[in-house]
Amino acid sequence: MKILYVLTVIFISAMIGTALNELLLLLVPGHWPAYEILASSLSPAWRVEELDVIVATFNFGVVFNFSILTLLGIITGCFLSLRKL
């Protein structure tokens, strides 16, 4: 049960970090050097382009968006969750 708590806190912290990153991208002017740092992200994807069964065709995909504030959120979530244990 503790591992579920740790993973939940880390996931929520990462989501908050990603949301803050997107909010800062709206507020920071595009010509500032900080904009380039905030705009750079890594987006690993897992996709099954097309799963064709006789009756239907399915498309599946999962894409994660990792930025600098997402990483900061994950680290903060690790500290918060492990401090509680």
C-alpha cells in the first residue's frame, strides 16, 4: 500500500510540474532565454498505429511530455512521499 502512495504522489507532482511549465510558457515572452529552456521537452511515445480485427480497427497510443518542471515535480514528489514514510 505504501508503494501506491509513493507512486500517486510522484504522479500528481509530475502533473503539477507539467501544468506549471505550460502556464509559464504562456507568461514568458518568446525572446527570453528562459523560454527556450521551458519550451524544450522530451516526448517519448508508445503507439500501436493500427490494430485491425475483422469487425473493427483500433488505434492506441500513449505519449508522455517531460520538461524541466516535470522533472522538478518528480524530484519534489519523491522527497515528499519518502519523507512521509
